[in-house]
Amino acid sequence: MPLNALTVFKLLSDETRLNIVLILRELGELCVCDLCTALEQSQPKISRHLAMLRECGLLLDRKQGKWVHYRLSPHIPAWAAQVIEHAWSSQHHEIQSISRKLTADGAAHCC
């Protein structure tokens, strides 16, 4: 799937995928289990959304043992990075609340 405006907006129109991208923007790199905890979603659902984001080039992944960690790609076009930054700015209070839940519960990096 090529990374163009239509693709980016289609991907980010889904609440789960948008939240994944914004959480990764806030916290950097997270494993699947952290994202499942943060979004209170099942691992298969989160993994499916992560695969879509990875396939278009918005995310990079790295395997560490049996866990896969995800982060925003530094290679995305500047216009796409600006879209993510503006979305994060408009929802930073909600995203920071989710981030605090992860770190307060000691759940971050639970793998």
C-alpha cells in the first residue's frame, strides 16, 4: 500500500489505529502487550492494526525474543509527520492519560 494522503487518512480514520500512532508518538517504542493494555483491546485486534500501519510504512518493528516492539518510522514524509503531530496536539490530554495509566500501573515494558 503506497503512502499517500488517501492511505494515511484511511488508516488514521480508525480510532484504534489513530490511538496506536498517537501513543507511539507520545511514548516512542512499545511492545504489543503495552498497546493492548493501553487500549484495552485483544492482542489479535491490536496486531492486525499494527500490521496495517507497518505495511504502509508508518511504523517500524523490531523483534526481541518472542515480543515485537513498534515505533513510528523516521522515514515517513514530512507532510504525514505533520498530520500525526497535529492529531497528537488535538488529543494530547487523552493520550497522556493513557500514557500515565501504562507507567503508573508499571505495565509499560511488561514483556
